[in-house]
Amino acid sequence: MSVLLIGLNHNSAAVSVRERVAFAPDQLEHAVRQLASLQDSEASILSTCNRTELLLARDSEAPIEAAVVLQWLHSYHQLPAGDLDEHIYTCTDSDAVAHLMQVASGLDSLVLGEPQILGQLKSAYAVARESGAVGVVLNKLYQRVFAAAKRVRTETAIGENPVSIAYAAVDLAGRIYESMSSVKVLLVGAGETIELVGTHLRQAGVSRILIANRSLDRGMTLAEKLGAEARVLSDLPEVLPQVDIVVSSTASQLPIIGKGLVETALRKRRHKPMLLVDIAVPRDVEAEVAELQDVYLYTVDDLRDIVDQNIAQRETEADKARDILNEELALYIRSLRADASKQWIKYYRDQASALTDLELERARKELSVGANPEVVLEAMARAITNKLIHAPSQGLRSIAEHNVAELDVAKRLLGLPDDLDQ
């Protein structure tokens, strides 16, 4: 078997390079077929915002030429020859399988342990299979890779702790409130971070979201994406008493949520507790708000401490994950060796069967002319025995004479004891 993986990712290339070799979804089937036809191999293409990887395999020990694949990649994306050379990494055979297992398990991701890559890899496999570019080799390889990634997810906690500020904010809220579906949330701002927070809130089950932003148009655009209600910042005194959670991230140089504003909101809420998460720099919420009863105030520094702790926990889990992947890779290599031995076992059995058939036919002929059956059967048994053990006996003698280090292996192969005195 021969396997080749060629790719570039967030570690080897800037986004300006990665975007030039990305494959659009509607290009993938055609591209995979082209790739597979280059060297009569099986093939798949993984293309995400952080990586593009070409995987080729075939049931032959003849190596797949990386230069041919790299030339095709340049040509397909109309890039000058050699333009990608400094950004490309290449893995072959077991190293390629090990790399793919790390990718599937989130160990090679921008965010350690992120789970999305496994789904993207499964999609790449599905597209390749629909394109007719997956055969026995890649099918077995991918099934082992997916099984390895599943073990990592099941046996480690690598993906359980949030490692982004946006997700940490939502995770914090989920720890404080027993049911996220029963709370109402105010998002202050309409930038990328707030959009991520809103997306995570929706995934956590929050259905009632307000967005307050300086620009109503921009707030409405985000509100439409999230199924939320848009307001302007001047509406804060009105909306603050209505919400249980506030997440704020604006570009304001001065706090926009003061102690007096929150104090008034608490009175109107009859001091029902509020959670305020301020992930803006400079801060959106006055520090003095933390002095109020019934208010939980967390800043970006608090969340960063949580994220740093979680990253450290993920690193510990990553060590466990690598041990699992080493086991899975070893199992995969053993299974390939076992598959490779099948043809030799069949050949050996066929030889023995042909020899037996020959001696059996000879015995039948002797019996047909009146030979003594007992004599014929004894002669046939001796002939079969001598012919079956001739080659192993010669091999054992040769090993003993020329390569005694392999003698123990030969004895195990023939089922012989380690010591004849036993």
C-alpha cells in the first residue's frame, strides 16, 4: 500500500495563501476525480478555512509522486510553478495516517480539540466516495481514522472546556442559570465577538435575545441573523430591567453601563439577580457595578483566566489523546500487515492442496490396477509429508547456517518448541 498526503494549513501559510488554494464545494467532485486520475489512485480533498489537504492512496508499494500532485495543485488554481513550495508539507504512508488521525481528533487545529474538523473530514470522505475516488484502501483508512477520533472524544475531555472568550461567556452563563431556555439576554454591540456569543446562546437554547447597538441598521442586520430584537443604546434604561443576562462588547472609550443604571434596573426587577459579562476593552461596565448586591459581574480578564485554565486542561487531555492515536496507528499497521499476509497464506495453501491432489490421483491410479490399498495409502502419506516439509526443512537449515538470529522466528513459524529437551 502507498499513501501520500500533501497540504498546507494555518501553521504553514497565511490566510492570503490558504484562500488561493481553497476548493469551493461545487468544485470538489470534479477536482477529486482529476486528482485520482493523475496516478491511477484513490483520492480525497479536505478544504476548510484553515487547511487544504490532498490525500492519495493505492494498493501498491510503488510510491505516489508528490511532484506530480503539487504540479496539479498549482495548475488547478492557476498559480505560478513553485508558488506554494515553502508552505507545503508532505507525509507518506504511516506518517500520513498519523497526521490524518491528529487532524480528525482536533490535535492539529487552530483551536486545540475543536470538534468541527471531524465533520468536515467526514464530508470530504463522502464527496470522494460519491465521486468514485474511494476504494478499498481509502475506505479502510478513513474508517480507522474516524474510529480513532471517536475514541479521543469518548476517552478524553479534550473538547469539553471552552477556549474562546465568546464561548466562555456563554458557558459561564450556563453554569449560573439552571435553564438557559428560560432567560432573556441583552447583547450590547454588534461586532464579530457579539455575533459569536449570540450564535452560542442560540445553540445553548436561549430563545429571547435583545441587541442594543449604537447603529440601529447594523444591530438589525445581526438581529435578523440571530432571530433577535434590535434596539439602540439609548434604550438601555428601558431594556435593562427586562433581561437576566447582559453581554457587552463595544468599541466605546467610556463605560456605557454605569452603577446607577444597573441599580435602577435592579429595583425595577425587585432585585432578581443579573449576570453582566463585560468582554470589551476598554470596559463597557463600570467597575463599581460589582459592589451591588444581586449582580454577578465578570470582565474579559476573568474569562481569560477561565480560558487559560481550560487550554491547560486541553493540553493535558491532548497528551492522553496522542497515546490513543499511537495505539490506533499501531492497530492499523498491524491490520495492513495481516491483510498483506493473506495472499501468501492462500498461495501456500494452494501449493499444499495441489500437491495433495497430485498424490491422491497417483494413489487412485495404483488402486485401479489392483495395488495393495494399505501399501498405497502409506506411500501416499509419506510422499505428502516429505513434499510438505521439504521447503520448510531447507529454509530452517539455511537460517541455522547463515542467520541464526532469525532461528527463533523460524521455530515459531513452524510450531517447534524453543528447546528440544523440554
